[in-house]
Amino acid sequence: MRLAHLADLHLGFRQFDRQTPKGTNQREADIAEVFRRAVDDLLEQQPDLIVIAGDIFHSVRPTNAAILFFFRELHRLRTGLPASPIVAIAGEHDTPRSTETGTILRLYEALGVDLAIEEPRRIVYPKLDCGVLAVPHQALAQAERPALRPESGGPTLNVLVSHGVHGGLGEERGTMEYGGAQLSRELLAPEKWNYIALGHYHTAQSVATNAWYSGSLEYLPPNPWGQLQDEAAQRGTRGGRKGKLERTGKGYLLVDVKSARVSFRPITPVRRHLDLPPVQAAGLNAKELDAQIAERVSAAKIDDQIVRLLVWDVDRTVARDLDHAAIREYKARALNFHLDLRRPESQRGAGSVAGAGVRRQTLTETVRDFLGRRPLDAELNRESFVKLGVDYLESVAREESP
């Protein structure tokens, strides 16, 4: 039996200010398009069972366009693969923070999708001789957690679908999202299951031979640049005792459930994330640094892409005297061009850790970072939301200062 494992679609996610000709946020359109491409590939691969391990939408209250788009794509799957059940669970982005707030996910029950939104749900598919325990975020966030074990005397094949944080992943580069329920090997008990499909971590990664995060279909917060580094670090390493998992970029997992053999199905992105080779600016004047930046940009095809150039040890006076007209031109060419200028250690303030070479975030930076990642309703503007939070913090600081 072949199972397709997807997670962390984050439909409706918006980023940057660029709009499509139809007035949609360009990143929202990109993320919708990669899911459409994944559906195309699913229809071609014809798995026996499809599971979506949470965070279908980026917000509890997604846009009408995102709601309708997901309905249409699910309808394509149900029509093209009528014998293949679809199981989906709610992740933390799909889970209301109050009991008064409803969830749009119930809409998709009309298509015959088996959903687990608040409570764990056991589903048996006799034709597949397979049972699925679907455990949404809210069930794991409770003080009394459900026992994640197959039902005795049940089907031959047993699959667990869940959403949460497995300890140790994403810590080095900050690529694990805030807010997930804590998971452990003891809780998951991989030896009890034929396969465990997990969501929340945005890079494809195994936590046991038969327990995997599928990763997201796009590079999303937190820290998409760290996700590129995570992928590079994992490339060529063993994907479990069954052998290597060859993977480049984003996609979903195709699993032979009986043998727990996992293969990666890459999905072509709409545009690339380009992390240009970093520049060491110590000792450079503004003209020399301008030339280094121009060299990095000219060596890459940045047009309509998402680009970062990290520059280390940039003195304040050098940063001020850079060719900002050229930088604006780079920003106009790319969908987003982030020139990430890092100050020398001596200019980073007293918050640095002695001997570690790592600067601690200020309270303002910590708040800005947290609010920049926090799930928002689709109608809220993130930049205004973050600015308001930082303004509140700084106004309190001014009031308390002597």
C-alpha cells in the first residue's frame, strides 16, 4: 500500500508587497501554485491513501480565495482518485485560540475528506487493511494526552498522523516554528506503527526509520534561509536504516507502508530562494563593498526571485555611504532582495555573549521576531501588526526610563 504524506501547506500565507495582475499577494499565489503542482503529481502517482499532517491554512480565518482554492484542489483529488481516502488533521495554524471561534475545515467533509480537528479519530479502511489514528494539534495541547497506540486486533497496517515538535530539530538554525505541541519518541512509539506521518517542521526529516516530517511545499517562516542550510546538512546523510533519501528542495513523501520505504517527490517551485555567497566587509570602504555586492548580484539571476546577501562586519559609516540607488535597483528586480548588513562585534552593544561571538537579541528584536512569526487572520496586515507591538513596547520603555 502506497501512502502520500503532505503537511504544512500554509495556504493563504502572505509576504512582501508585490501583487499579481489580479491583485493577489504574489507569495500567496506562489504557495497556492506549488500545492496545485503537488496535486498534479499525486494524480500521476495514484497513491492508495493521502494524509495531510496539519497547517493546511496559515490562519484560522483564511481568505475566501484560499478556502475556495483548497476546495477545488481537493475536488480534483476526489474526482481523479475516487478510491484513495484523504485524511487531514488540524495543526496549530488551523486551531482556534478560543472555543467561540469556529474552523473552516469542516467545510471539506462535504467532499468526503476524513478530518480530525479537535479530538483524535480512528479510521479504518477495510479495502486497504489499514487503520489511521489522526491526532490534531488541540488533542496534544491538552493536559491529558491521548495514548498514541494502534488498536489491538485491528487492521494489519497502522498509520499515525500527528502535528508537533520533536525535540532537537531546528534548534541550531531556528527553523522549528513556535507554538507546536511537544512530541517525543516515547509518546510516538514508532515500533508500534507501520508509519508515522508528522507535520510542523518545514524540512523533510526522519525521527525514526518509519517516522517522518514531510516538510512544507514552500520555504516559509521561520527562517527559510535556515531551511536551505538544513537541507544542505541533511543531503547525502542516511534517511534511516532503510537507506538514503535523495532530496533537493521542497516536496512531499511517497511511502510504501508495509516496508516503511520512503521516497521524496520534489515539487518545482514558482521561484527560487537565492542565498548569495556572503561578503566579509572588514577593512572595506563603501566603494569597495559596493563592488563586492555588485559582483555577487551579477553572478546570480535575481530577477523575480527571493534573494538574501549576508554581509559581515559592516561599519555604520560604510553602510551609510553605500550606493543605495544600486541597492534599490536590485530590490526592484527581485521579488524581494534582502541586503543583510551585520555590524562588527564592537558595534553590537553590550548584549553579546563573551567569547561566543553571538549577539543576544534585544527585547525589541525578540518581540519583533515573535510577532513576525505569529499566525494572523488573513485580513490583518503583518507589518502594521508588528509595528504596533514594537511601538507599545518602546512607549512603555520610555515611560519607565528616568
